Amino acid sequence: MKSPGLSSKKKKKVHVSNDVNEGPDALVLGDDGDHDGDFATNSPVSRNLEECEISFPRFGPRSSGHGDDRYKVRETLRLFNATCRKLLQLEEEEVGNLVEGEEGRSKQLGRKLRRIDLIASQVLKTKGIYVNTTKRIGAVPGVEVGDEFQYRVELAVVGIHFPFQSGIDSMKVDELVLATSIVTSGAYQDDAENADVLRYCGQGGNVLGKSKQPEDQKLERGNLALKNCIDKKTPVRVVRGWKEMVRIDPLDSKPKMVTSYVYDGLYTVTDCCTEKGPHGKQVFMFELRRNPGQPDLAWKELKKSSKSKVRPGLCVTDISCGKERIPIWAVNTIDDGKPPPFNYISKMMYPDWYSPNPPKGCNCVGQCSVRKKCACAQRNDGAIPYNRNGALVETKTLVYECGPHCKCPPSCYNRATQRGIKFQLEIFKTQARGWGVRALSSIPSGSFICEYVGELLDDVEAEEKIGNDEYLFDIGQNLIDSPANSDDEEMTAELKGGGCTIDALTYGNVGRFINHSCAPNLWAQNVIYDNDDKRMPHVMLFAMENIPPLQELTYSYNYSFGQIRDSDGNVKVKSCYCGAAGCSGRLY
């Protein structure tokens, strides 16, 4: 009997080009013509895109059908974020050491560089990959309350809000202009004290430059559209923009200002009045009330918890017993149970018979880079696999990180998984699937979550676990598609034929609690850094997409139907309770 691995990984290669004549007709994104600048089709980044192939993980093999609206939205956003990560990698390689700023801007010595989010959106638009391209009143197919976005342009990519700058989007219905959506991004004095009542300042009248004076807002365009919604009682989609200081890397003491956008659902405009604004001029203030029956945003629960001295349902303050840099809580609001006993370890346990040789390492002084001809970068097809924010750029058969014999410091960009867990994780009791894992903060696409650790077993020892195989992972079983080049094909075959298994039943970390889903938000990436044995990579879990706070973290267990048997040789059947659209109904 062979137990399953983690999430199956299908490599989706997308040839992208900056030639607008190659793809379908361009889509009209907004009605205000505001595009935040040019798309830099003559920049080095865009030129490099001409022969670029982007690999990113798809859902498990038995996920929801390709016609499902939710599937389309999630897959499109994954492609957008994968394109952004690839663009940032190309930008960093081209210009040198960069620091990514808010909304995709990168700066070096005060120089403003290209907006990777705008270039990525143009790539998707050119290839006809946008979804929900027709403006509409009300809910957007495939978009759910609580969905989170790193870049504002993602709202246009999936059809929530089309203008890139204007906070109010609108459309004509029977010759009457009605608002379809608004974005609260911190540019105006929006009152968020009452979570279900939003006071929104209208558009126009602000000081846009030193030579322009403030003026009264006018009842036109977006302001008129919002006021018309009062009479027509049509719903308005609300997207909340949040700004916060976040430490991207545990070793970096300097936090960065990060803006994220969260879809808050449908609101009804109930009132409109005028008052004096901050510059003494007339502004329109709109009152919007959240429509009942919609899911609450996670930040509301987190806000309640922050005001309380004790997290509701907290039953264990740190399941790692201090072995992780950040304590991992256990929360149970279902019953009085506690997590099952096990021995927490933060690193793999290897048997005496396994003693691999560490790799030679690179000779880089300071941060590794392609420009320094880093030996580890050369093993990764001539590129650093992570961007400066620590996100994995794309999926690979193997990722080679810098190891113990490398001369670069612990802060090197190519040691992303070795710095441990960087998000506040907690395990929690679910209704029907035992214990699960979630984060208390937003997780950007491509971020490292944790390693799947346990005891390394050989093939014979794994077969003896036939009656208790829920925590077994066969190394190499997360590889499904063979890449195009022959070197990778040989590597894939070598990984699949390794014949070893990770057992996290008795010894493991937080990864042992992560549940299966037929439409997961994590994927498993094979990573090597402390040995040179391709058959024994570390199994690292990464975020497939932007994950909001308190959303359960899941991967696909990748079981094969009819191939899991008990000690008597009978086929075992186990039901699946993941609840995803298109769920197969069974694990094996």
C-alpha cells in the first residue's frame, strides 16, 4: 500500500506577449479612462515576457468543473498573481536590489519603476483571460464575501470594480446612471466604526496638485450614480481597503506599509447629505447599510478577540511548546476537547541509516543574485526562485535553496523556508473534519506557510503503517505532470522512485493538522538545501492564492480511488467532507 502525497501539481504554462494584436480584442476596463500610467510595453520587463512561461499550481484532479464560476475566478486570480511574481523577479534581475512598494511600485534610490500589477493586468486582458467582463448590479458570479486582493487592479480582472483609480463605478440602466460598486481605500475620511454602516465621502473637490485649489463636490458622475441608488434601491458592492504595517520577513526589523482590498458584500444606499469637508468645501456624504444575511468578514471576529484578554475557545496557548518562533494556539468552540497528543518537532527526523552529504554551496558575499553568478541560482535555471518579499515565483520540480556551506547570510532571499513560520497560525476544531489550521492574518499568494515534517520511513516501514495511514506522505507523490525538458523528466522520475515516506503521527508539526480539500488553497513544493539527495527533498507548503484571515488552510491529499487497501487486501473507502464546490465526495 502506498499512501498519498500532498496536493497534486499541474503545471500550467502560459505564453504571454506584449503584442496586443496577438490576442483577442482588448476589453474596456472602466468608463473613466483612468489607467494609473502606461503599461511599459517597451520596458525590459515587457520585452522579457515575450518568451516567458509561467508555471503555477492548479486545483486537485477531482476539483470543481471548469465551468464553475468560482473555479474560474480563483484560477484567473492565481494566474494574475503568478504573472506579478514573475514580473517582479524579472524587474529585480534587471535593475538590481529593489524594494517593492505599495500596489506593485518598486523603488531604487528614489527612482520610480514600472507597475507590475498594471503590466500583469494588460497581459491577462490581451490574452482574453479576464472573467465577468460585463458590468452588472449586485453579486458577481464566482466572487465571495471575504475574498482578498493584493492589488486594486485585481478587482477589474474578476469584474468587481472596473476603474483603476475612481472609487465609484457605475453603469446606465434605462438611461439612468446607477452605482455598481465603491472602493474605500483610505483616500477619504470613511467611518468604519460601525461595521454594518458605512459613511462614504463622494468624489471630486480634493486637492490634486499644488496649483489646484479645493472646490465643492458636484452632484455628477459617481456622486449622482450613488444618489440614484437611493430611489431605485439597487445594491452596491463594497470593497474595503486596509492599510497596515507588516513585517514581510522575520529577519527584517523594518515593517512595510501594505494595502489589501477585501470584498465586503452588498450594501444599500440609505441617505445622502452635504457637509463641510477637510478643506472647508462642500462634500457629499453617503450612508450605506450592509444587506442582512451575508457572511461576516474575518476582521470583525479578530477585532472582538483583540478587545478580549483571552481568545474565545482557546484551549492550548502553544502546541509547539516554544519550538516555533511564533506560538501556535489551539482553539475549540465546538466542544471541550483538546488536540490529540503528539510530539511537536520543527525539523525532519531522519533515521540513522540516512546520512546525506550537504551540497557545496555558493560563494556569494551578501545577498545572492543572478548578477553575482550565484551557484545556487544556476541550479534554479539561472534565477533566484523567490522575490524580495519571500514569495515563491513559480512551481518547479525542485527548488534549490542556499544551504549550510553557502557563504551568504541567513537573511539571503534564497533561504525563504529556512527562517520558519512567519504567519500567526492556530489550529481549530471544525464541525466535521477534526482539527484544521488557519491564520490570524492575511497571506499573500506565493507565501511560505510551513514544512510538512515527521519521521522519515523507508518503504517497508511505511507498509507496516497500513492500518493508520492518515499522517503519511509519500515523497514525490505531489508530482503529476512531467515538465518538458529531459533533465526535469529524469528528476521527476528520481523523486517518484525515492521510496520514502514522512510519518507525522507521533512526531510532527502544525502541518499534520492541515485538512484535505478538493479545491485547496495550498500546494506542496519540493525544496533542497541541507543535502544533495534529490530523492529526499523537504516538503514545503505554499499559498496558492491570497488567503484571508481565518480561512482554513487546505491541500489536496491526492488519493487514488480503489488503490488504498486494508491489511486483508480489501479496498478502503473514506468520505470527503471538505464542502468545496464539485467535491468528489470521497478521499479514497
